[in-house]
Amino acid sequence: MNRDDVELEGSEILHQGFFRMDHFMLRHRLFAGGWSPALSREIMLRNPVAAVIPYDPILDRVVLIEQFRGGMFAAGDPHPWSIEVVAGIIEPDETAEDMARRETLEETGCTIARLEKVMDYYPSPGGCSECVAVFCGEVSTEGVGGIHGNAAEGEDIRVFSETTDDAMAQVMSGAINNSIGIIGIQWLALNRQSLRQRWGVAE
Amino acid sequence: MNRKPQGLSREDVELQAQETLHDGFIRVDRFHLRHRLHRGGWSESLSRETMLRGEVAAVIPYDPVRDEIVLIEQFRVGLYAAGDPNPWSTEIIAGIVEPGESADDMARRETMEEAGCEIGRLERVMTFYSSPGGSSQRVVMYCAEVSAVDIDGVYGLDAEGEDIRAFSLPADDVFDMLSTGAIDNAVGLVGLQWLAMNRDALRRRWT
């Protein structure tokens, strides 16, 4: 099935603030044939995001950031600071690649050399239109660290680096517990050998 | 959940006001707060909009004898709203945990509802936030022992408008789908990447 198998019967804006929430009435074709009844669905409309796994292929280290997250505070998390890879909203007049380079410099101070697209994914496809373009960016972790971020946007970002194995251990211990970070680091653990060969740094 | 021993915690956040902006199937609140900074001192007062969503339980349904994984396919409004040319999503099992229900019970019930599978052993894999910048949604991920024989059909609750196709594939074929973009949702990626790294150990434990 594809987009032509969906019929949008109506939509209204329920809330427009930093995010926008819409209500859709729609029906779609069924696997067994025929059409569903009219379905009522609330959906948060969010702009596309680009995320970057900043990877040093020579030292086999990944740059991580730590920042306060409102969603974790709202969930009652005892530690609403999140360890993540780089991510940010793509501006309308900007490509995902440009944004990946700009955001990595802003959030970590690292300049990206090679940049590879890894995947696109939806963090929460049942209730949110947000789509994340994930990249792996070649960086040097020499001298990486400190506090970064755009103070005007209320960003307060602690930057550090870990070996891929230590980052993976933090995923398994639950210290890294957000979808972008887990997906990025698990991707790196699964693909670093072929990536290092492609980038010409494998032993 | 193990967290770093040092670092900032909930006591380092001062909630100044909270207002509900929308309260329908999904609730959106705006928080006015400030928090301690990494270098010391406090941030300015920040305004943050957040979707308040319940806990989700997700299940990787794995047949360790046949080395097969059960997958489901269903329409997803988030993909449709994003303009995706194919708004049907290939996923593993997931659903919202009802009040009064344990995540374990929910995992068993939802796997039966969405794929017609009975669960044998059930192991907790990890817990994560799907989009912590703008949503409180937390996902508890399980791996479940199932039999993938004769998994092929349409499932789901009509009353909830669910129309779910369930099928099974060899694990290696599913792992290939991780690099082709055929799996493009957080729950599926987190769970299936985990299984790709842990399948051999899991099979030794279970068979």
C-alpha cells in the first residue's frame, strides 16, 4: 500500500505554539481489502531533524553530549539530563548535510571532515511527524570537551568523548537512554569495521 | 536504571509554572523552569513544550529455534503527516501500558493481539525515551520467545482502528532490512539492532 491508499477527510489545528498539534479524520485501505471506517487521529507536527554520530575513526572514539531534556523532566525522571549524539532541527532554507556540520560545530566544537548518511527514522510514528536524518561525521576527538551550545536558545551542553565500546556499555547500562543516542551508537557498534575500512583507517 | 554517579539531577531543576495547552487524546503542557548549569549557577527561565504520553511496552518477538523474527506492518499517521510516500510502517510489537497493568503483562497481551503469538520466556532489554526533547514517552523494550510457525495474517483490534499484518522472516533477512531503510521507526531500530548484537548469546540461553 502507499499514500494513494489514504483518504484525508478533514483536518483541524488543535494547538499552535512551539509545536503544532493537528486532528486528522481519515480512512485507509485495509490489508483484507476494502476501507477502514473514518479514523480520528491526533498528530504533533514537527520539523525534520538531523542527527550526527561524531566519530573519530583513528582513535575509535565517539563524541557525546549531555543536556537537560524537558520530556524527561515531565516523565518524572530523577536525572532529566540526557547523554546523546548531536541533533537539531533543520531550518527551512538549509540542507540536512549543512545542518549536520553546523550543529556539530555549535554543540561540540568539532569540525566534520567526511559525512555519511546512515538512515532516516521516525522517533514516534503513531503520534508525531518528526523524522530524523542520521549521519556519521568524521571528527578528531583530540582536545574535545568543555561546555558548548547556543546560550540564546537556552542550551547548556557538556561535551566529552568515549571509546565505542564504552559508549555501547553505557547503552546497555541505561546511562544512554534516548532513541537517537541508542540507534546511533548501536549502528556504530555494528558498522564501525566497514566504516573504518571505507575511511582507510582499519589496521 | 544506572546513571552517572555525579552530575545534575532533578533537584537541580526549579519548576516555576506549568500550564496545559491542549488536553485531548494527547496532552501538551508548557513548563516554565530553570535549571543549574554545567559550569555552575542557574539558567535563565526557560519555556519548554512537552507532549505528556504514557509508558509504552515493546516486544521483539524472536523464535530461537527457527532463528526467525515476527514483524508487523500498519498505517502510521506520523508518516502520513510527514508526507512519506508509504505511510505503512514495518515494526515490532508495541502498545501503551494501561493504568493498573504491568509492562510484562502488557507485552504478553499486545503480542497476542497484534500478531497472534503466545510468549514463552520474556527478557527485559532496556528502557528509553523516544524523543526526550518534546515528549515524556518512555519505551520499555522486551525480547520474547515465540514460535514463528504459521505467523501470517491480519490482526489488531477493530475497535481501535487497528489493521495489522503480521509475518515472520529469517533473522538475517531482518538484519539486512536495518541497512536498506525498510525499518525506519525508533522502537524497531532499537530492538532489532540489539538483537543483531545479542542473538547468539540469546540463542545459547534459550535453546
